[in-house]
Amino acid sequence: MNVAIVGAGAAGLMAASFIKDEYEIHIFDHNEKIGKKLFITGKGRCNITNSCEVQDLIENINTNKYFCYSPFYDFT
């Protein structure tokens, strides 16, 4: 079965990730690449993925180091 997802933002990409093994997915968005708005969210502060220790992540944030302090410790 084919599934069309209109909108390649957070919700659309998350929906696609949940059904990717069961359906053939086609994602449509008005931007030239998917996830574009996620990339610019929070001026880059919200795009942190790493497997190092939380304190190492915090020490490597350029501005406002404690902006993500609580989420890093709440959602390890």
C-alpha cells in the first residue's frame, strides 16, 4: 500500500518513521528539502544528537549553555 504524507515537518517525518516498515511512503512538502524547518529550529540549538555524556554536550554549546540542561537530563 502507498501512503502520501503532506508536510515534511516534525509531525510528518515522525509519522513516516512509525510506518516505514509497513508501507511505501511518499512525502510531499513545499520546501526544497524535507525537515528544513527542523534544521533551523532554535538557531541550531535544538538539533543536538550525540551519545556522549550530558555534561560534555553542555560544555560544547556555544551560547546559553544551560538552554537544554533540563531536557538533556530528563530525556537521556
